[in-house]
Amino acid sequence: MILAFVGYPLSGKSTAGEVAKELGIPVVTMGDVVREEALRRGLDPNSENLGKIASELREKEGMDAIAKRCIPKIRSLGTVVLVDGIRGIAEVNAFKKAFDDFVLIAIESPIQLRLERAKQRKRSDDVFTMDELIERDRREESWGLKEAMEVADFTIENTGDIEEFKEKVREILRKLLGVEVEITTEIHPTEEAEKVVNAVKNLFPDAKIRIENGKLFAIARDLRTFRELLRRQRILDTARAELIAKRRGKEITIYLNKQTATVSRINFCEEEAVLSPLRVTFRLLGVPFQKFLDYLAPETKDGKPLKEVEEL
């Protein structure tokens, strides 16, 4: 999952990125691409020079130039990465095209408050007058900043003190950082792609699915249907044992019979099963394994859960 912050200059994106780092999320700062280019050219990384370089890169390589330069680094950092500093809708579209699970978070803050922050921060690339800030806002709007803000999945208002803002960021990141489910399987010539898609949807209704070269790839986050099916079939003990046995650090990979999934039933199997099973990997992005285990498949007595964990 790729998370990204978007907002006007000095709205609080860097502070939000610091919160992400505290939660163990690697952060890619898009502005670093421009700063590195300035240093490569032997230029002082002040607001004027960085603005000129950013505009030049976009003119020569397209409005998504900086985003494209960031994509290889993002891919090298793992399954959850936060991107700081989106400036326009072309960059949003580039990330959505490159990554299946992309979440955009807008940060809104009044211009007067943003100017006060600039004066307090005194960074070399900051502005120090209202006219300078208005001009910088206009420059970033010309890159499609307004349009990017409008398509954000979530919005955080940064109008109070810094601790209040940080808590808002923590809250939304914790909400997003639950469990990511990756489902893959081969679609054989004898199988109907639609039935395989339905098999996945029967277990994980929110799955985002794509099919390429005879293979299905899906990402899901909602475990409620899967959890309910385990209870309905009375296989909690089996599921618990399977999840414990297949755990590797923060990932648990299990194999499920594709045919039984077409009728909304869970049947654990081996990787070598006929017609390729569903390979399901649970990635624990911010949830302790014990809590995940007790939520999905708690210990039982006489077939009934001893203690239910209702939410992750």
C-alpha cells in the first residue's frame, strides 16, 4: 500500500511524514528529487532555484516527471511506503497507475497560519512574505495541486497546535495500517476467468483485481467475510493452526481451494493442489500477530470461541 500526503506549501506535510516515520513507515520525500538535482547542478537549494528546477523537469519530462523518478525508490522500500510532497494530479495518476493500492491524504491549512510556520521554521527553501507564499501557491496550482486535493481519499485539517495535528495523522494512519491481503493464482485455459474472480470476491468482497498473462492478482483489506465464513463452517481450530504454522514474521501465507471458494467455502490445501489454489498472504502492517490471530480464529471450547476480538 502506498500512502501519500498532498497539500499547499507549509500545510504540514513534513510533520505528517515525521509521524509516519515514528510508526515505522518508510517515507519518500518528492522534494528530495529536486534538491538532489539542485546539488548536482551546484545550485543553492533555496525556494527560487528549487521552483525553477521543478518547473524545468516537468516541462522537459512531463508533469509526472518527479513522481516517475520516485517510483523505483518506492518499490525498493517494501510493502507500505508513504510519499510526501505530491504537487499535482498528473503525479497522483502516475502513482495510481504504478501501484494497485494507493491512498491520497490531503492536508488543509489557512494561508496566514502557513506563513507563520515559514517564519518559525526558517528553512532555506521557505518563503518569508505573504506575496512570496501566494506566488508559490500559484506555481503549485499550475502543476495541478487543486485537482490533486479534490481527489484525495481523506482530508486532515491542520488548524490547531502541532500535537493536535500529529494525533490526527496518527489516527488516520492507524486506521489505514491494518492488514493487507494479497491474493494470487493462475487461471488455466480450462477455467473461466469470471468464476475465478468470483471465487476471490466470495472470500474478500473488497478485493481490487487485475488479470495479466493468465494470472490473477488482487489486494484486499476487509477480513469480515473471511472471518464470518470460518465461524459459519466451524473450522476455527483448523484455521488457527494453519495461520500459526504458516506465519513468517509479519506475513502469513496460506493456500485455499479455488473450486470451493466459488461457493463461498474455505478449504485449506497445499501449494501443489490441482488447478492452482488461491495463494493468500496476510501482511500485518500495524497489527500484532496475536491480535490478528484472535480476531480471525480465536481459541475455542466445545466449538465456540472463548473470547472474541471484535476489531483489529
